[in-house]
Amino acid sequence: MKKFIPILFISLLFFACSDNDSDLCIDESLADPNKGCTKEYFPVCGCDNVTYSNDCIAEGAGVTSFTIGECNN
């Protein structure tokens, strides 16, 4: 039992500190749904694996990184 408690504590600490990719991908403080974007279709694939119609729309959604082109779903 004495060995179990430290192992449990370390396991909980590890999972509590692990990074979540979606948390790193979307920055809510950068999101601006009222950003004046054109309706031009030049698709980008966000780090959240969502295709946005253009980079401005992706940035307005708070996406921190993207690649040119549609996502491969």
C-alpha cells in the first residue's frame, strides 16, 4: 500500500500536466468572429483538422497554425 500511493500521485501529476494539442491549437484570446474577412475561397487546414475557407477565417476562429489546402478527412 505504501508503494501504491506515490505511484498513484505521480500518475495523476503526469496526466494533469500533459498537453492537449487542441488547447495549443486554438487561442480564444485571438479569436475575433467579427473580423472583416473576404468570402474568397482559398482553403487552409487548421491545426484542429478543420478546413477554413481562407486564412482570415481561420485566424478569426483563433487557430494558431494552418497549412494551405483542404484537410484530408
